[in-house]
Amino acid sequence: MILPIYKVEKYLLRCLISIQRQTFKDYEVLIINDGSPDRSPLIAEKFCEQDSRFKLFHKENGGLSDARNYGIDRANGEYIAFIDSDDHVHKDYLKTLYEACVKNDADMSYCKFMYSYFNTGLKLPRPSTAKQGVMAKEKALNYLIRDNKFQSYAWNKLYKTRLFRDYNIRYPYMYFEDLATSSRLLHNANKLAVCSKHLYYYEKRFGSIVGTMNMEKITDYWRSALAQRNYFEYVGEFEKYKPSIMKFAKKVRSINVYSIIRQHVLNFDFRKMRYNLDTNDDIYRYITSDEYVAKGSVPEIPYKLIQPGRKDRTSKEKKYKI
């Protein structure tokens, strides 16, 4: 299990205890300290002293993708699972996912999740119509790409380690890195085993990526959609998944329209709103164009969105509070 930590001292002990209480015992936990400036590394260090299955690694801050990749390169087990350190898991999380893979000879397994609220202890199941059993890869991929029934989150799944190693799959350094990666992993897996239980508890807190969307994150949301098109073009299977890829691109366009308008309203700056909305449409047309040519890596968006927000006042304006 790979556990990146960064500024999570409030939640970390709960997460570590939930892992330690797993009914499945044969595992290792690679705790990746991504240059966290708070007490998180100290909490992790003390926990590792009590349980030899937990191992702490220190690295300079490079972001979530860099921390996950650091762990992937050092994992020793046959399977890899990820957990975000502000979240926690049910005691049967690993056992259920592992048994689903072994029983069904599947390279990946998936479980449902709940929203968790730290301050109240409330847990609410995330609605899902996914049914227990095994799903053929093509069907599962269409659901995953559309963000329908299955989501691309890294953390509520178990993966054969070979999927990362044999196909050189790593998380790109961007927001929404899961969206750009999970479809590649599933495409190279033989099938997906589905567990209908809610075994992962995702912490809902202020400051999530979606809740703090700015133009950089909006652009990376587009990059995640482009990454999926680019990958399936590159491996020659775009036509097979084209309806799902186009549907997801349409969804991204709609969500980004809302996010762009919200950014301008929050900043009380409407000077470039029309430009940003038009650019959003330009990006959509670029991603869905019949003339798109695939590249060998996660491509950049050839259009730039402008972050709203008026510049600081001049020193004279500040002095007289104009």
C-alpha cells in the first residue's frame, strides 16, 4: 500500500490505525513523506517504530503524483493499493479487494466508497449502481471513461503491480492525474472485479481540487480528457471508445463553463470572462476534432486560460485607500 503524506497531521493517525486493523495481514505500507512541513512525518515515524510493516520514506516536495510514483518504484508486493492520508478504510478493505482479484483471476478490483466528515463522524455512501461480480474490460472502460458507475480515483482499487511495471505507467504531474491514468491501467488489465461494499472512506474537506478550481486546474481537467483521447488514438483503439471519450469531453466543457464563471464572480473581475468561455469552447473543439494527431506522452493544451483577479493597487492608491 502506498500512502503519500503532506500536511495531514489532523487525519493521519486515523488513517494509519485503519490500515493497521486490516483483517488481511500480509502487506507492507510505504509512507511517502512528500516534504510535509507539519507534524505528519513525526506521527508516521512513531507509528513505524511500532509496526515493521510500515516503512517511512522522505523526499522533497513534488506533489501527489511524484509521491505515488516514488512508492510504485519501491513497492515489493504483487499488488498495489493507494490511500490518501486524510482518508481511511474499512477493516476488510484489503481482504475484499485481494480476494476479488484472486478468485476471479482479475488484474484489478474496485470497491464503492463513502463520504466521511471528520468533525461530525458522519459517513454517507456515494451512490453507485455498480453490481458485484466481474466486468469485461471493454464495458468497464466505457463506464470509467464516461465517469459513470466507475470513477477514476486511484484509491478505491487494487492493481497488479505488473500493470505499472510492464507498461511503464506512472502518474503525470498535473491535477486530475487519476483521470489521465486509470483508463490506461484498466486498458492493460484483463478484467475488473467489482465489490459492491463501501470499504473506502473519502474525507470531504475544504480545499479539495474541485472545490478550489482555478484556471490551472480547469486546464488540467481538460488535459485529463485530452490524455484519454491521446492514449486510445496512440494504441489504435480510439474508434472503439470514441462515444465515451466524446461524452466525457462534453461533460468537462459544461463543468468548466460553471467553474470559469464562478472564478470571475469570486474575483469580481469580468474583463476576460468572454475570452475564457470562448477559449473553453476552442479546447473542446481541439480535443474532439477529427484532425487530432496523437503524441507519445500526456499532451499540453494549445490554448491558455487567463486567471481573473485585478492587479494590486499602486502605492499611491494604497496610501489614500482609493
